[in-house]
Amino acid sequence: MDRSLYVVMSGAKETLYAQNSVSNNLANVETTAFKADLNNQRSLPVFGPGYPSRVYAMDEHPASDLDPGPIQTTGRELDVAVEGQGWLAVQAPDGSESYTRRGDLRISPEGLLKTGDGLFLLGENGPIAIPPAQKIDIASDGTISIVPLGERPDVLAVVDRIKLVRPGLAQLEKGEDGLFHLKGGGTAQADAQVNLVSGALEGSNVNTVEALVEMIELSRRFELQVKMMQTVKEDADATAQLLRMG
């Protein structure tokens, strides 16, 4: 009895964890360049004193779905989308270099270029500073040019170049901050082959229909596991009743 109860109990707990992950994916259907989390469940033996006769379920997040999302044209001069494979380099909250494909850029009151979620965009020498300008242009190679305030429209000044990288997908892992990092630490080298699409944004790669179906399946699985726990209890009660009669 205890073996079946342990399996069902651990399965119900891990199903709840999986539901949290799928809920997070659904909540980010409209988030720019969001990458869906993948889930995997497996059974593992419980090791300890004696023979490992108990088994428990474990929910894992082996990776994230790194397929590009759909590119949507916005016409905004500070919106950029990475074309094909590649990443924008940003400064994470802890000061380390991390990677994202979120290109809804903003200029902070201090004149620094940030992503829509407030992270500093990195250039060739650190965070990118934008002087006062009447027009900003971001080329496909990440070069940022401006028309300074008070100058003629044909007077362009190159400010910096966005650091674009393309490490192998197997080298990347998603952190708890939602950003991607190189496994084992370190930073990726800039890659001149990565191109940007100006005036466009990459959408989330979450498939809404698949996520909803998965949520329904997980909900039904949890209900089944709860019913199994009730069945195990009823069997235990019946066994105890027979022992008392004996």
C-alpha cells in the first residue's frame, strides 16, 4: 500500500509543478520574444538503506524551446528583431552578460539604451549611450546612427554597434531571471553574421493551443492521482477491517 501511495503522491506533486510551468508559458503568450519552457516527467528509484524498492515521479525542465517566434512589423525605429539564429547581449541585474531576443528598445532618462524589461543593451564597450538626437537608425548589422539635434537630416553620426552573438544552442541555458546564459559561465564572442530587422519585433513562440491542451491533460492527470490516493486509502481501510475481524 505504501509503495502505491508514494508513487501517486509524488506524481501529484510533480504534476502541480508542471502546471506552474505551463501556466507561465500561457501567461507569456504576448511577451516579446519569450521562449517557452519544456517539461519532462520520469520515474526514479528511491535510494537509501536496503533495496531501492520505492519509486517516485520527478518533473524536469530539460531545456527551453529556442525556435524563433513570428516577426511582426511595428514601424518603430527602436524596435529590432533578430533574423534567424542569434541573440542580443544585455547586462543582467547581477552585472553579468546575458542574452535575449527581446528587441523593444527604450532610451532611459540617463540616455542609456534598454530593452523593454529594463536591461541595459550592450555594445562594443559596454552599455550603449545615445546622445540627444532627432532621429535614430539601427542598421541590420547592429550599427546605431543618429542625426544629432540641430543638424541637417543628412548629417549622421555613428554612436555604437549592438553586440550580436550566435553561440551554439547546446551552450545556452535559461536562468531563473528569464535570460539565457552560457553553460559554465563566460561570454560569447560577437558574430558579424547575425542580422537585425529594424522596425519589427519577434513574438512569443508559445503555441497557445498546445499549451491549453497540455494544461487540460495535466489537470485530468492530477484528478486521477487524487482519486488513486483515495482508492489506496479505501483498500487500506478494508485490509484493516479484515484484520480486526480475524
